[in-house]
Amino acid sequence: MAVRRTTLQRSRNIGIMAHIDAGKTTVSERILFYSGRTHRMAEVHDGLATMDWMAQERERGITISSAVSQVQWKNHEIYLIDTPGHVDFTVEVERSLRVLDGVVAVFDAVSGVEPQSETVWYQADRHRVPRLGFANKMDRVGASFDRCLDDVRTLLGAHPIAVQLPIGSEQHFAGVVDLMEMEALYFEEKDQGATIVRGEIPEALQGEASAARERMIEALADVDDEVALAYLEALPLSTSVLKAALRRATIALQAVPFLCGSGLRNKGIQPLIDAVVDYLPAPDDLPPLRGHDFTGAEVVRERSVESALAALAFKIQVLDGRKLVFFRIYSGEMRDGESVLNATQNQSFRVKNLFRMHANRSERITVARAGEIVAMVKARAMVTGDTICAVDAPIILERIEARAPVISVAIEPETVREREKLTEALATLTEEDPTLVVEEDSETGELLMRGMGELHLEIVCDRLQLDFGVAVRRGNPNVVCRETVTQSATGRGTFSREVDAERLYGEVEVVVRPRGRGAGNHCEVDLVSSQPFVKPEVIDAALEGVRDGMLFGPGGEEMTDVEVVVRAIGVDAKGGCSAIATRVAAGEAVRNAYRQAGPVVLEPLMTVDVVVAEEHIGDIISDFASRRGVVEAVDTSNLRTVVHGVVPLRNMFGYAMRLRSMTHGRGAFSMKFKSFDQLS
Ligand code: GDP
Ligand code: MG
């Protein structure tokens, strides 16, 4: 038992997160290289980076799928989960946050905290994920470690604790001072930084280094009693005591250890991996897992190998024609050939073909344990968000939140012959990606894809071509709208027809009412007191008719935030009514009520944050107005100005280019879905 506990303590599940271009891929590649996982350093601009394995990612130089990689470092196993940085893929970020224990947040030391890093930071806050900070690109003109820390403090409201100081910066960036050991670290250029040369802190930096160490200890004293006591009594503090205190504070989300370096120049990466081991949590350092059982009662489970199995399926992906499910094991063990329970679907199945993954390569294993991220060949109906657990110890974990698609595009195969192939390929893709929805227009036969953004759908089209060999033509992207009602209304529907010499009769009255934005739809039966007797199956049929009928509004868009109540079910002169006719009547009643209830179209509104220099604020604000957007706040409390606003998505096409020209390439923006709403 003791042995297993140690094994778990030697494991780390981490993700590297950053604003696009901050250097996430570059840093990940260095981690793989120094840990001996790869033998050749791949560069993003070569299009060869190991973690960016999908062809589309290589072409665009961005990272989309959360590939998992495993490295060994100083007797520890580190699982690296590469996470996407683009806003279209926030659901992927969200999914990976569910299965991570810690995050390395990479910042560009020149631009500091950018809008997208804020989004990801708050997502990590919400999931209570401990973090390390890394100020990358210290070699670039304009780099500043201090300003980066200030940004993190003021823009993200976090408590960074610098455990290093840069030695020089910009083209003179030479290495780092380790404030724990009080020594200088340099990285040998001959072997791509693999050899670390340790030495005295340069004379000119000694005063600054002592002051920085003092600040580090003070900050730790603020959050840790052991350090506070020693500090007050002016007792010497050993490195191991300080590191242990910083580890506790990091795991308790009270501090973010901060380091610096340059991925591209091969400086500062090994100390970063050390910091992952030193400060980020092992799987069993985190609070117990919480879920519920079939009765809804809460289940609390220790994250140990000894507890019963609990795992979360977080990704489905087709690799080499095999459909694989990726999951995180939180507790217990999973063995090849053993029966387990898909608790979410209440279905047991036998584990077949377990794999440990490294980007797009896989290694067969027979057992996987708590703390690991592994893949297995997909079992039947399994979908992302399902909890897999021991047959005799059910636990259901919270599902992964899916989001509403906001962009649609019509597609068709370039040749009619490929239609079937296309439909099949799309079925596979929608299974992998819960944010992709494909619909066929029953009248025109046109295929419509809906997704999270333009880039998202563009990449789907590329994959159709590259992975499935189906070339498609696509139309212009459109925003996906919804409808709702603005007032209450009553509607009636009747159905009366002679079928096989039998009269089928149904009559239903419903009331529809608007609900608050984001409240979702609801339907129920609440019959008036004068309601004549009807059989329970007729009532069920009425409710079913309502459920079908309420899905779409008079404008053909998906209906949202409405309530429909069945008030009365009519009978014919002989007191009879049929279930099927009642069902049809109910649908008609809803449609009639909708038309009377002031239906309106809701469009996707986006929260847009633009970071610009002060001189451009005026341009940004008037451009917002021309897009029918609203400026909610202009934040000038920091070094840079952030304009926060809300703009309809339909008016955001091409914004990146417009912003570039307005700001001469120096503005940055982030955009995320806010709500379906009417613009006031
Ligand atoms: P990602 O989008 O966060 O994955 O960023 P990448 O790793 O793809 O890097 C974006 C660009 O920044 C690439 O051109 C890299 O070569 C460059 N880059 C990454 N790290 C550094 C660095 O430390 N210094 C400099 N000067 N450039 C870097
Ligand atoms: Mg990348």
C-alpha cells in the first residue's frame, strides 16, 4: 500500500495553457525534448511539432485537439495534456480542465496578460485548478518579468510569487536566478540548453536577488503559518521548508509560483519542469472526488488506487480507424478484460484494449490506475462526459457542459457520388465533437453544420478532406438564431378525422409564457378543475405533442426560454378522445399559442474584450457602434486599456482584420459567447 501511495505521489497531470502565440507549443516541445521523450527538437514553424499532430494544426501552427503525452522527470511521471488556445475551442479547454490536476500558464513576457489568457484563467479558477506561471519570450524586445507579474496581480487578481529573477532581458537575457537556492542558472547553447551551468549570482544582481528572496518569503509568510512563525522570529528558513510551504499554498490556490525563460532560446525550461514536480499537486493531493449515486445521494471518494474505480470519459477520437475514448482515472484501477459500469448510462461492459497515448502513437497496457489518463476502444453508446466506475460502487460525476453552436454553414460534396461518404464522415465527427451539430434540411436535402465559430467549421471541412477523403463545397457562414415569446398567450388545437370507420378526436388547450433569458424550456400539465376525465395515456400523449410542438418557433428557429402548460384536454360528444389525435392537437395548440405570444428572433451576442493602446480607444468605440455593439466598460486602470463590450456575432465577421488595420497590428481581442438575445 505504501508503495502505491508513493507511486501516486510521483505522478502529475498537467496542462499548458496560454494565449495563442504565447509559446505553449514551443514550451511543450522543450519539455518533451529535455525529458528524453523526443530526440529532436521540433519547431512550430517547421510544422513538425510533436504535440500538434493533426495536419490542420500543423498548417495553421495552432493546437486544437488535446493530445496527451507522458514524460518522466526526476522519478516522476508527468502527463502533459496539450490544450487549445483559440476561442472556438473553449469547450475543449473546459473538458481538459476537468481532467487536469494542475496548469502551467504560459505568458508572453512582452504582452503580459492578454484577453484570451483571462478567459482561460477564470475557467481554471472555476474548476479550482492550481497553477504555475511562466513568463516566456524573455529574449524579445520589450520583455518584462515585473510587468508580467503586475498584470497577473491586477488583471487576474491572482497572487504570483516569483521564485526566479531573469538575468538580463531582451537580447541580453542569459539565464535565471533561482531564489530558493540563491544561485544563477545558465543554459549551454552547444547542446540546445540541455546542460545547465550553475554559478554565483552576478554581482550586479545580488542586491536585487536578496530583495526578491525577501519578498518571496514575506509573501509565503502571509499564507503559511510555519513560514510566518520562522519569519517573525527571524529564524533561518531551509529551502525544503520554503518549497513545502509554497507547494501547500499553490495547491490551496493561495499562490501562483512564477518563473521565467525563453522557450525558443532554450532557457529556463528544466527549472519549469522541476517546479511542476515541486509545486503542482499529485492526483491524491486534491480534495476527494464528489459525485452522486443512482438515488441522487452524494458519494465522496478518496483519489487513491485503493478506492473503487471512478473515471471520466472526456474525449472521443478516431485514430487510424479506431474509435478511442480518452478518460481520466480518479480512483481505483481499470484492468483489461474486467467488467466495469458506465454509471451515467447504467450499462456495464467489459474493458477492451487499454492504451496509454503519446500524441498520435499508442501503447497497449493491461492495467491503468488512479491518476492516469488513458484511452480505450469505444464501447457501444459511450459519449463524452460519461462516468465509468466499479460495478458494485456506482458514482456519477458531473457532466461536461456542452455549449450551443452559434455559427452554421451549408455544405455539399463536390460530387454527388460522395454524398454517402460525407454523411458517414460527419457522423463520426459529431461523435468526436459534441459541439458540432449536423442537420439535413428535409425539403432541400441540404446539409447544415453548426459549430462554435468560423475556425471550428473550417477545420471540420479540412478534416473531411484530409482524414476522410471527401472534398466539400461550403457556403458562407451564418449565425444560428433562436426564437422566444415575449408575452403569455393561449392556443387551441383540434384534430378530428375518420380513420378506418373510426372517428379519432383530440382537442387541447395550452398556455405559453416567456421565461427568463437562459432559463431554458419547460413544459407541464396543469389541468383546469372543470377538466372531464381522460385516461392517463391521453394526458401523456398531450405532453408528448407539446414537447414536439414547442421545439421550433413560427420563424423556424429553435425555440428557447419558453414555458408551455397543458390546461385542458377536450373530448367529443360521446366523451371520448384518442391518444394519437390528442397528441397531434397538442402540437397545433402550441403553434397557435406561439403566434399569439409575440414571437421574436434572438441572435447570438458575444462578449468582446479589446486590448489597445489609449490612442485607439476612440476608433474602437465608434467601430463597435457601427456594428450595433454596446460598450460596457473601458478599463484604463492598468498599463493597457481594455474595452469591454457586447456585439452581435453576425457583425463580428472579419473583425480580426479590421482591428489589425485600426491599431497597426497592435490590438488584441477575445470574444466569447454571451447569450441568445435581442439587441436592445
Ligand atoms: P502557441 O500558439 O502558444 O502554441 O505558441 P507557439 O509555441 O506556436 O509560438 C508562437 C511563436 O512564438 C512561434 O513563432 C515561436 O517560434 C515563437 N516563440 C515561442 N517561444 C518564444 C520565445 O521564447 N522567444 C521568442 N522570441 N519567440 C518565441
Ligand atoms: Mg500551439
